[in-house]
Amino acid sequence: MELDERKKKILNAIIRNYQETGEPVGSRTISKYSDLQLSSATIRNEMSDLEEMGLIVQPHTSAGRIPTDRGYRLYVDHMLETTDREAGRQELAQTSDFLIDRMDRMEQVLKQMAKVLALNTNYASMISAPRYNRNKLKFIQLSRVEERKLLAVVVVEGNLIKNTIFEVEEQLKEEDILSLNLLLNTNLNGLTIEEINLGIITKLKEQAGGHVEVVGKVLDAVAEAIRSDDEDLQIYTSGATNIFRYPELSDSSKAREIIQVFEEKKQLTNLLTDQLGAEGQQGIQVYIGNETPVQSMKDCSVVTATYDLGDGLQGTIGIVGPKRMDYEKVVSALQTVMGQLDTMFKKEE
Amino acid sequence: MELDERKKKILNAIIRNYQETGEPVGSRTISKYSDLQLSSATIRNEMSDLEEMGLIVQPHTSAGRIPTDRGYRLYVDHMLETTDREAGRQELAQTSDFLIDRMDRMEQVLKQMAKVLALNTNYASMISAPRYNRNKLKFIQLSRVEERKLLAVVVVEGNLIKNTIFEVEEQLKEEDILSLNLLLNTNLNGLTIEEINLGIITKLKEQAGGHVEVVGKVLDAVAEAIRSDDEDLQIYTSGATNIFRYPELSDSSKAREIIQVFEEKKQLTNLLTDQLGAEGQQGIQVYIGNETPVQSMKDCSVVTATYDLGDGLQGTIGIVGPKRMDYEKVVSALQTVMGQLDTMFKKEE
DNA sequence: GTTAGCACTCAACAAAAGGGAGTGCTAACA
DNA sequence: TGTTAGCACTCCCTTTTGTTGAGTGCTAAC
């Protein structure tokens, strides 16, 4: 069967109505509130066809129709009008502009971004911090904290900072630390993590004078700092409790599952790293129902977007909501925030 | 009316039974399952008395009784047998011992501690990181990150680290930074935040040569670093979704309220800083129902404990659960974790 | 191809009925 | 005087039974 223009309009009307009400929508409703002038009986025939095509479904006989996952998929792929949402975007942009001006640290910014997103959309939001293992080392600072304890501060492009405290056997003199600092910075600055290869490491150790052991430990510490960050990728979430707004998700067992994912954050990694690197339409990815890689979210839709701060500094923003979420609004919001992150980063450069 | 031994026993039996089942408990149940050999009729008379005394209440006529807040209060204050829970404590101790061995950073430890606590008790847990504003500055490190951007690393007793990046007007030479570092460290190290008064600040600025502005900014940065930590006190939570285990809390509006508090964390500050400094019985504090300072938790009980790592480095551990929580188990678990934190800290010293 | 009409289905709500757990009270018992 | 058996009563909970109304599919007429 073919999906003609009229069927599309009807499907669209069903999705939009269901988006607002959360109730199955009947033929009479469509007949009354859509611009095509048709009687309910005609609509019924068309709906019957749409059902046969697997785009909508009845929860039970004598109920209205609701969209299926396939229905949503069609809608998202071919029917999204990314028309003027300017008003909303402006507002969101201003809110977050305002917030960004008042913060310095990446962490704070991302936290706030997540909050703004959740507040703005009434869905749950998540943001992964940019992964910086592809990034340039900007600065290493070694200093003594206690007798035999050193503090290594590692700063990379984008001003992400990592601290590690570690112990050394030998008791270093103040000037040793200074020269080690110099050595490390002259040799390592500007390099990506991958570029710090065995050759460089050997060279470093040669030049380190008697302090081979210390250099080794420092490099370990640097590696550790990066690895540990890679392991438990920083993820900031907000608005998980928004899911209670949607009756179809708020019965306690479903809600529990979803919120648990947000609380533990581990599983979110799957969502947030899935698309890293791949280039879709502006990096925006929509998972509907069972399409999501996280089983607990099978009753939700997830929209993610990859932001790129340059130099391979990538992270992901995501929104989780009911399948009947306002996809246009969500996509628009994500784009705004992506732009925001861009601007922010350019300011810092 | 007087609360004789028998009434106490009956109240105890009611509380324990209700703890397990979550259902109002009737006279027949007590008569059957408690060690006092009495008929249900006698129990009924006693229960009638207990109700008159405001310790138990009927949700409706012809239902069993459930404890009131006052009933719980009495139980917690006078009837808690902190008897041998050794089995459970051992287990908890081992679990967390194991976990602690594998971590270095305070943050990780506290996160894990929260997780272990939640897993062990099946309630929600929270831990505030030790506040260090009463603490000694151990070390300040100033270094250049970009042309006009400096990185200040502040380390305090207990090896808590704070980073701040800030801009300066003048372009500092390398040796200026070095001497500033020296200046800052010789003058500030070993002082508590409170001890850095105007006198010291003036003295610092005098000695700073031409770099008064920089010193000012550094001090601002230091203050900011501490203030900002104070503002959004680090709080680690776990097991918020455990509240879904308890039917009396898991209807969606209540659950939402409670989980929201855990998500936003701001309000948890009230719970976690309430008792700081005050010395109760080993610093353990029990809030039952309306007693809690957080309105959204009026249907819960909250148990908090203050841990002290020495040098005024204090933080708080807390458990949130239904009013019928197993207070003994919770108190015991909190004590174990407090001990654990102690040990861990001593290791680090 | 569209529409009016009609019989049919079924969730949702409400009222009615029965069961049962638990109570308070009274009277008898030790 | 304290304890207990007995009994009437209350009221929640569950099941049953209608009743309503939204929505459908089908058919026949336009």
C-alpha cells in the first residue's frame, strides 16, 4: 500500500495530538481538528490502512490509535519540520548565555547546560564531558606536597585539569623538581596522548639525570590521570524526575528502571559514546523505543547530539523522554546548546 | 498512664512486625508471634492504651495498628538494642575494605562508600565530602597556563585539591611566578582559612613587589576556590531508587519529591550540615518523619552520622528510608562506615 | 471516493454484595 | 483484679454487575 499525502497528514495529526494529550486519538478528533475537511468515517478508513501498514496501533478494540515505533521513525525521518522555533531557541540561548558568562570551569558549565536543557524541554537530559584522550597536553606541573609526596597537575587543551598525588622513594630537592618540570613541559607540551611514545619516554628518562624512577612515576601518573577519566567518563545529568510528568512512564517499576540508569550513569555511557566520531545530520541521532542500546529505556525515546570543540575534543548531549516527545523541540534545543558550547569554547581560545 | 514493661514489649513487637510487612499489625498477630503468652483480647486492651498514649494509631477502624512518629521516637531513644549485628557488620566492613584498597582518591572512596551503604541497607544513602574550611592550607601552586592565564592549585590538609584558572592583566615573567609562589607558600602555609586575615593580606601585598594586583587575584581565587566548594558542597548519593522498594513511598508523587531531592542535592545540605560540630551519641542523629529539616522527606526517616578525620575535617553520612526502617541496622552500618573512614584516613597519614 | 447510519466492542467508572480482618465491649473465669 | 472467650460491629478490599461513552468496522446510499 502506498503512503499518499493524505495519509501522511493524518499520521502527522495523530502524532501531534498524541504528543499533547498522551491519550489514544480517535477518528472524530482528527476529523474536527485537522485542516483536511473529511468526515470521521473517511478518516477511519485511512486509519485502518495506516494500522495495516504498521504505523499506528490500537491499544485495545474501540480505542483510538497511537503511533508505533515505526510510525515515529517515519515521522522523525521524513516529516520533521525544523521550522521556526526561533522564539524558544532565543530564550534557551539567552538563558544559557547568561549562565555561561558566570562560570569558568567546564564542569560547572556542563552541569548548568544539563539543567537548562532539562528545564527547557521537561525531559531528562545528560551531557558527557569532552573526552580528551585525543588531545594536546598543554601543561604539566609537578610540586611537592609532603616529604615524599608529589602532586602532578595535568592540563590539556580546553583547560581540563587532572590532579594526582603520588609517592616517590627518593627525597627530591626543590631544584630537582624545578628542572623536572622544565624537562617535562619542554618535551611533552603540545603532544597528544598518543604521540607520547616509547621514543619520547626514553629520551625523557635519559635527560632526567638520576631521577629515572620519578619520571617513570610521573608518566604513570599522567597515564593514570587520563585513563581513570576515560574509565568513568564524566556524565552530568539533570531532570531525571521529569519522567514522572508522563503517565506512560511514571508507574513505579518503569520509573525506577529509568531513574536508576540516570543515577548510576554507567549505562548512559552506551548512549553517549555510541555515535562519537560518526557524522550524521549534524551528529544528531534519534533512538525510538527498542532502538535504544539501553534496555531499560525501551519505553522512551532518546535523542543525542555530538558536540565538537575542535581538536577532536568531542562529547555528547542527550535527551531522554517518552516516545511521544516533541522531537522538533528537542532537536532544536540540542542544536542551540551545541552552538552555545561552540561559542563558549571560541571565547576561551 | 504508665508505660510498663509489657507495653514496651508490645510496642516493640508492633514496630518490628510493621518493619517487615509494612502492613498494620493486629492483636492476634502479636499474641501469636511474641514471646509473651497472652490472648489477643489482652493485647487489644494494651494496644488501646498504647493508642491513647499516642504511640500507635489505627489507619482506620477495624484495621491493625501502626506506630506513630512518637512511637518511633520512643523506640529509637530507649529501646534500640545495639546488640550483635556482628555478622552484617563484618560483611559490610570487608566489602568496603576491599573497595578502599583499590582506590586512591577521596572522591572515589566516598562514592563507593555511598554505594556500599545503599546496597547493604536497601535504603538511600548520602555522604558529604569533608569540609575543609576549618582546615590548614598545605600548599599553593601558581603556574602559567596561557599568556595571561594562571592556574592556582590549592591543597589543604587531607590532600583535598582545588584548581582555579584566572586571567591577569600584566604578563608575568617566569621568575615572578616563582617568587610569588615562594611568597604565598611561606606566608600562607599551615594557616586555616580563618587565619588568613587582613593583616596577612596586607603584608603579602607589601612584599609582592609590583604584583599587588596579581596577589589580590590569587587570594580572590583562593577564596573563590574555597567558597565555591562551600557553596555546592560535594555530596555523593546512591540508591535513591531504593525508595521504590517501600510501597508507602513509591507512589509517583511522593517518589518524585524524594528522588528530586537526591538529584538536586542542594536540599541534602540541610540534612548533612545540621549536626556538624554538635556531639550527640557518637554523632548519630535520627530524624523521624516531620522532624527532618527537609519538607519533602516528611514521610521518611533520616539517620545521619558525623565522621571526623581529625583537624576538624568533618563530613556527614546519611541514610534515608521509610519511617519503618530498620534503625538498628542503619545505625550499625553507619558506625561501621565511620570506622572505615577513620582507618582509611589513618593509613593515609 | 465519501459519508451517514448502525451494531458492536471494550475500558472506565460506579454501585452493590460478600468476605474477612480487626476492633471494642461485656460477661465469665481464675 | 487481671485475663480471656464470645459476639456484634466496622470498614477495607475484592468481586460482581451494570451502565456509560468513546471509538470502531461494515454496509448502503449519495
